[in-house]
Amino acid sequence: MAAPVVATSGVLCRALRAGFCRPHGARLLRQAARCLSPGTPAPRAPTGPPAPLPEGLRLLRGFLTPQEEQALLLEVEGALKRVRYEGGHWDQAIHGFREIEKSQWTEQNAKILQRVRDVAFPPGVPQLSLVHVLDLKADGYIKPHIDSVKFCGSTIAGLSLLSSSVMRLVSEQNKDDWADLLLERRSLYILGGRARYEFTHEILKDEDSVYNGERVPRERRISVICRNLPDKGTPYALGTPPENIDPASRL
Ligand code: OGA
Ligand code: MN
């Protein structure tokens, strides 16, 4: 059964950012403190060996054909070029980026995105109709954070275009519990369950971009990300944040 896709009136990525990187009130400041590792502008190298990947993480390599990647790029580049890159402040989660949200797609690309939604989201879970498109410069990177539980539900599904990269997941409870994930160009990753709520995720800088001892050169990378809406009524696996999430960030 196809899940409902919900139209939102707000601007998704601004709302997500407001949750973790544009604090301007005490409440948002608390959220920022929870979502970003404090005072760590550069990703810290974990000391111990990596742990197995956390529950709830899925990676589908080669999800897109090169032709599908080109079709998506053609459409998102047209919209992105009207937006300026942002440098990013020290307390922002993302550096060297620009972003848009899109709800209207060509028929070909809408079909690809429906394929993403069909594999990523549990049936019947209301999804955000806006798709988040994030363009990271070659020297851009994403600091460790957890997407706002106020604005985003149980599942985050991201396509990687143009460049491979390394995503690092670190347990909030135990920094020694970490794992790296190679996000190959044209793959789809799905963050759900513990991986979504209990681990920070980050995209490593080019200079730190190494996977299993091999360099993964970071070029300009565009991600196309689908999310679902928070749903307080569903069991944990489908979306209710675990009890240890800061109550200030609950809906
Ligand atoms: C985000 C994020 C990851 C990606 O925008 O919150 O973590 O794949 N993006 O770009
Ligand atoms: Mn994120």
C-alpha cells in the first residue's frame, strides 16, 4: 500500500535547521546542545575499532542507474543555481552548502522518488511531500547531529549523487560505539530505528574521508532526502522517540 504523502505549508529544511543550528531562544538552544556534539567543529577520530552498524540502518548500493542520476541532477541543478552557498557558522550543522526543497518533479523523477518512498517507509506512515536537496561543496561537510525529532519522523532516506562519501554514526550514549558507512555515488541509505534516534550522523570532510583504510575522495555531492512526519502514536520502531530524548525537543 502506498503511504500518504502529506503537503506541508512550512519550509522543511529551515524547520530542521531551526531544530539544530539556528538557536535564537532558550528552547532552541537546548535543542542545539542536544543535537550537535558540543564544541566539535572538526569530526573527532574515534579511537577504538568500529562496532557493527547500528540497527535500523540500510544501504542499497546502485539504487540509481547513471541515467536516473543524470535525470535527477538535471532537475535539481536548475533549482539549486538560484540559491547561494552558505559558509556555515561554527554552531551550524552543515558547512559549505546550499539547499532547496522540492515538491514538483518531472514524471521520470517522481517515479524514482516513489521507488525511494516504497522501499524506505513503513506502509501507511505519513510522509513529507517536500524533498530536501542538499548540495555540499567539495570542501563542505556535515557535523555530527541528530535530525530534529520535532520536525522529522522515524525514517530518513537519502540518495547520493555526484560523489561518494563517508557517513559516520556515533552512539550518543557511548562514543566508543561508532561505525562508518561508505555512501557510494548512486546509493540509497535509510536511517531508521536506533540509527536514527540514538546515533549522531555526519558526512566527513574530504581530508578525513577514509573508509577501511582507503581514501574516498569527496567531490561536490548532492543528496536528495525523503523524510516522514513525526508520529507520536506509533511504536518505537515506527517513530516514537525513545524516552531518553530531551523532552524539550518533543512535539
Ligand atoms: C541532513 C543530513 C545527510 C546527507 O541534512 O540533516 O544529515 O546525506 N544530510 O546529505
Ligand atoms: Mn541529518
